[in-house]
Amino acid sequence: MSVGGSLDQQWARVSGRLKDEVGETAYRSWLKPLTVSELKGGEVRITVPTRFMRDWVLTHYADRIRALWSGENPRVQSVDIVVAPSRLDVGTSANDDMGMAGDLSAPIPSDEVEEERPTSGAQLGLDGRDEHFAHLDPRFTFENFVVGKPNELAHAAARRVTDAATVTFNPLFLYGGVGLGKTHLMHAIAWQIRKKDPNRRVLYLSAEKFMYQFIRALRFKDTMAFKEQFRSVDVLMIDDVQFISGKDSTQEEFFHTFNALVDQNRQVVISADKSPSDLEGMEERLRSRLGWGLVADIHPTTYELRLGILQAKAESMNVQINSKVLEFLAHKITSNVRELEGALNRIVAHAELVGRAITLESTQEVLHDLLRANDRRVTIDEIQKKVAEHYNIRLADMHSARRARAVARPRQVAMYLAKQLTARSLPEIGRKFGGRDHTTVMHAVRKVEELKTSDQSFAEDVELLRRMLEG
Ligand code: ADP
Ligand code: MG
């Protein structure tokens, strides 16, 4: 197995790739300040200077860091983000374990964002258009996008946006689960317009970046300049708007920007992980406004689409892979396209490294962890039921606010198993346990891991439950 270099070297590669993905600004703000402290029992521990950053990094980057890292070093199973102990944690309360989520509408503590004055258009790349394109992934083009039933509407709509002549629907709202091609389509729109009609001004940015810019403008009392940046845009694309949920002032600003552009008949393209009506924490008028145009849903992949994507990727990587292997992967890795690509990259990298051909056996061996994760089809409901039965507590206590140890501990075990056995994210798991915060889930996971090492019979219990659920 390839375990490339020291922990620091691995992190350098992981963060390098992340930088390419998220762009220079986000990288500098959120990722550069991270330091890697250790790798223990498959968990990489990363320290951040402040609590606010920890929450941010956790919700926005932790999953990606884990995925990239396990690509670098298959021993890495999880990533933990902790606040560096030497720092004073201003504003902490008894709520410590819950880890308050960062409030973005509050003034930003000065150690969290670099002191850097906004210099109008330049940050968004409007003055230097090439700079803007430098943040877009050159592989995310229409040519490289494989069309199938699950994404054909979204794809057709995205193509339509690149016709300068008409604005048929406004906004175009693309939604679907992670790794299904939303960002790819948006970048493809930008590349295509640049090719067809370089005078049309396209602006793509993540909701996160929009928010970041806006908060910075507020801070420097420079919102005029912020607004001006958008005036000359023909096509505005904002990716992952679910991140704007709950941030009132940013939502307000987004709403105004959005209305102004639509009024001028400029095209707006939005992506999110949910439909407009399901966007929680989004103001009603904004939600309904977002649904006015065309809402195109990208469905989970089908076997045919997955196979098509694998064939296209193998071809673009210029490698010959036995069709049995591709079929096997298309059958087994059903979660999303990103994982599918990751799997292909891993088997190709492995084959090159050891200098042997890719076979079904080597594929199974190299991807055993991934394949296992995709095999598991346990639901959180099943986990809660089994765990409640096992500890003889009421199922309702999985969701209740009761904190008595007799129910709190089983609940933590269930959260731990949910994290281990399902592909659900921490926030999703939290929601299934009576709307708890993701940090509570993280705390539970850590607590159970701790107990497992210190208490043999507890460890056996958890192991037994796991086997029952998997088997
Ligand atoms: P999302 O933004 O929906 O989370 P991305 O657009 O980042 O997903 O896609 C994840 C990865 O999968 C990217 O590398 C992208 O190129 C690839 N991908 C997704 N859908 C397709 C497709 N239909 N054809 C080719 N590649 C795809
Ligand atoms: Mg995306």
C-alpha cells in the first residue's frame, strides 16, 4: 500500500489539492492556518487556532480532507479538528461540549480573517478575467460531462444558459446530493460562454465566498464596492447556496443582488443540495423566489451512467481497463460520482506504483475499505432501534433531550454507529437524533472511542452491536 512520506508531506499534498479546489482566497482564510498534529488509530488530528474556524472547517472541509487523505494514505479513516489548546478561548461557556456554531453575522474576531482591505472588483476577478478563470477547474467542461437519465434535464438547462440570445428561465436552480455534478455543470457554463462569447461577463462563486466577501465588506463598511462588483455581470452563478441559510444579513444581500440582476434580465444560476422549498433556514420570500425559474434536479446515478462515466474517465486518463473491472466498480460504488472517480484514480495509481495490471482481485484489494462502506446499507433508524433494544431504553429516548446517563450513553453509541456504518454526515446524524448539533455527534463519537479503549466490556458490546447491524 502506498503511504507517501511523513504526515506533513501528506498534508502538503492534501492541502495543495484542496487549494486547487477551493481557490486561493478560501484556502488562505480557512485552510492555511491548519496544522496537522498526529495520526492515531486511523484518525488524523488537525488543530486550528480558533473555535469559530474549527466549526467552519468541520462543516465545509472535513469530509473533503478525509477523502483526499485516504486517497493519499489508505490508513486514514477519519479526521478530527480540534482547537489548539494554547489559545485562549474567548466567549466559551458551560456549553463547551456542544461547541457553539460560529455566528457569521457577528463581527469577526480579528485573528480569524486577515486584515486586508477589499479592493473592489479585483477580488472577484472581474478586473482580471483570467484570474477568475484560474479558479475554475479546467476538467469541468461540457465535453467531459457524461449525460444520462439522472442529469439530462440539468445538463440541457445548463447548455441553454450558454446561448446568449435568450434568458428563458431565471434563475436556473440546480440541485442534487453531493458529488453528482452541480459544480461541474456550473464551471462548464463558464468555460462554454468564454469560448462562444468572450464579451459576456460570467461570474462564478461559491456561496461561501460570496458570504466571505460580503462580511468583509461589512466589516470595512464598504458594501457599495461589494454591490458594484455584480452590476456588470451577465451571468452570475452561486454554488452551494445552502450555506447561506441562517445567515440573515447575507441572505438579505443575496436577495437584493439576485433581484437586481433578474430585473435587468441577467442570467442567474444557483446550486444547492436541496430543492428551494426544502432549504431550511432560508427566508420564505427568498425560497419562493428561487423556485420561480427552472428547478432542475440531478438524481442519484444509475448503473448505466456510472459505467459511462468510468469509461469516459479511463479514456481521458489514457488507461486500458478491463470492462469487467469497470462493471464491477459501477455496481459497487453507488454513492456518488466523486467517490467513483476517487476509486478509479486509486486503482490506476496503485497499478502504476506496483507495476502490475489492474485485475478484479487487485481492485477488490485496493478498494476494500471503500467497497465495504458502499456495501453497508444500514439506516440510522435501524441503528437506533437495535441500540435501544439492546440497552433496554425507549426508542423515543434516541430523540429526547434527556441527559441521564442511562439514556445518554446508548444514544452516544447509536450516534457512533451511525457515523461508522452509514455515509451520513455529522449534521445529518445530529438531525436524526432530535435535531442535535453536529458537534454533539462528534463528541459522542469521540467519547465512545475513548470508552472502547478503557472499558473492555463496553468495547465488546459495541462490537456486538456493529456485527448485528452489519450482518
Ligand atoms: P457536486 O458539485 O454536485 O458536489 P461535482 O460537480 O463536484 O459535484 O462532481 C464531483 C466529481 O464528479 C467531479 O470530479 C465531476 O467532474 C465528476 N462528475 C459528476 N458528474 C459527472 C458526469 N455526469 N460526467 C463526468 N463527471 C462527472
Ligand atoms: Mg459542488
